[in-house]
Amino acid sequence: MLVKMFSTVYIDDNGSHKTLTMPVQDGHVPLRPWLDVLGILPSRAYSSLRDKPHRMLQIQGYNSVQVFCMTPDGIDDWLATLSQSRYKKKELV
């Protein structure tokens, strides 16, 4: 089975370039990997994102539970609203 993937490059704490790759389903990607990279608590993010366009999807390669997903553009728009002073990895925001 062919699975569509979305990749983005970021710089980790050591200054190394890393690639974050996530499966795409119905044009949406899981948000949790982004939160892990940024050091953002999922509960904090999800409470602020509940009113933004998102879908709960069961993504191939993840557990059989549904996960919080957004479009890449939706994630990009959300990232633009973050304040660097509130997060651990300020250089990524």
C-alpha cells in the first residue's frame, strides 16, 4: 500500500538539521510530532486548537486510535501565532 508522506526540516537543540516526516491522510497530518519537536505540551496545544479547523483521524502507522490532525497550511498558520517566550524551543517557533 502506498502512503503519502509530508516532510519538513528543522534544526534541533544541537544545531543539526533533522527531518520530521508524517503520514498524510485526507490532506491532514498528525499534530503530535510537531508538538514533540517544539516541546509543547499536547494538552496545552489541543485546548487552544479546538476551535481551529482540524479532524480526528485514524492514521495508518499510528495506534488504532484517532489522533488530532490538521492540514499542513493549518499547522503553518497556527505556528505563526505562537509566542516564542512561552515555549522551550524558542528558536523553532
